[in-house]
Amino acid sequence: MADLLVLTNNPNSASFLYRMEPYLPILEANGIHCNVDVFPAKPSARRRLFRYASSFDGVFLHRKTLSWHDARLLRRHAKTILYDFDDAIMVKGGWSLGLGLKRSLRFRRTVKAADLVIAGNGYLAGRAKPLNPRTVVLPTGVDIRMYQGPPLARTDGLIRLVWIGSKSTLPYLEEIRPALEQIGRRFPKVHLRIICDRFFHLEHMLVETCLWSKVGHVGDLLGSDIGLAPLPDNAFARGKCGFKILQYSACGLPVVASPVGVNADYVKMDVTGLHAAGITEWVHQIGVLIENRSLREQMGQAARNFVQRFDKEAIGRQLIDLIKTALQEGRGSDEITR
């Protein structure tokens, strides 16, 4: 039996809810007991927590990057540090430009302090591996059984485009607003369903606002027809792990996606969906799927087949092996860079 201290900034964040929480029972059943703690804001509380960390076999640091002082103390007390991240946290987020020196330094320091780095995709691993050769890729898994219900029976004759995400990524959807307006003018029976905690409206297409909930979002996805996954092509967006595409695929939805980062890998062109690189392409590709129900069904089934490899049970087994190996191999360098 191994005891692992899991540290996170926010256990209610989407990242933690999808990337760590589903695996806690799986880890427990395989001899890895996890104690989840929130990374404290006060320095005194962090010092106490780091001393407490010495009573565990290892620390699993989720997404949080460390100051020099915190990295030094955690490295001193933790027997083994595993660092997991699933976003381009080394660069400025949102629509900002540039690397951001402070973000970059904290990322470099945290990666170097870890005994194992677990990145959500190959792009992120590529940013970490030059700093720490003990870097591996572990995709975010999806609970396929949760999405296994049949498409909801409908008699309204509507076709629903769907986008799921958070208010921080909603601007990605707004970027293709001109395409959505054109689709709305061309296809009056097409609606846009937004599953989020914030919404916007269109002039030429009805927008169905669905407040995200842990259970309710499943029915909202199953009652849709075409998944949308737009992304700008920048350093931050390329770090996205494409989880919404896995959700769409598990529900048997074809996807239209920007071919950016893992989007290009998760949406197999002409197999599980279509790629769109500009407004004209977005209008065309969405239109192709709207007009061809059999193609939607064919791609949706192919998407269900593709997503099986990302089932949380399979990803969970990989995570177990990574944690056990890291705990056995023990700590690496104690050098902490400023």
C-alpha cells in the first residue's frame, strides 16, 4: 500500500474533475491511497503542508507551478514528486501574446523539481522533456460508460450543433460567429447548443443555453448532432488536450474541428469528422454534415470506435503503472533553480 498526497489549486476545476478525481477509486483499489489537499495561499500553511508531505510515499502535484521557495521546501520534504499538467501553463493564457517570463520560470522550476512529469499531450510533453527527461504523455481519459446512452429521440426536425466548455474558452467559439450566422441564414432548422457557465446569442440562429452540470451535460450532448471544436492556432491553444472532442466522440457525434494541436489527431479527417481552418471552411464543413444524415451517423460510429482507447479504465491502468514506477525509482536531483 502506498500513500500519495495529491495537491491541487482547485479540486472543483474541470481539469481536476476530469483528470484526477475519476481515478481516485481506481488508484485506491490498486493499493495507492490518495489524500487530496488544496494548495494553501498562506506561506505558513504551505510550510506546514510541505512538512506533512514527508509522511507520504510521494506527492502528486496537479497543475500548480511553484515559486523558488515552495519548490525548495517541497523538494526537501517530499520523498517523490510527480507533476501533472494538461494546459500550456508556461505561456500567457487566453488571447494574450508572449511567453510571460514569470510563468515560464515557474514552469521550468516545477518541471525540474519533479521526479516524473505527466503531460496531457505530446505538445506539452515537448515543452517539458528538455527540462526533465522523465516526462511522459498521459491523455485525459473519458468515462465512456457515462455517454453510452442512445441519441435522444426527437420529433422537432431540428439539427443541433453543440459546443461544450467553460467561460474562459467561450471566446474560441465566438471566433467562428460569422460562420454560425451564415449557417443560420442557410439552414433555418439548425440550432446551436452551448453547454457552459456563460453564453452568447446569434442574430440568425437560435442558441439553446444549457448550464453545465456534472450529470446534465451528458443528456445535452446525446441530444445533439454535430460537435464543434474551434481553436486559434497559438502557443496556448496548441496545449489544449481536446477533451470536448473525446466527449463528443463518446456520444457518437461527428466533429468539426480546427486542426490545431491534438484536435488534428483526435478528429480523423473524413473518418470521425472534418477539419476547418477558416470561416469559409467552417461554413462548408458544417454544411456538409447538416445535409448528409448518413455521413453524420457513419462518422459518429467511427468516433465511438476511436474513443475506446481513451476510456478512463485504460488510462487509469497507465496512471497506476506510472505512479508505482515513480515511487519505486525514487527522487532525482535536489537542485532547484530560481
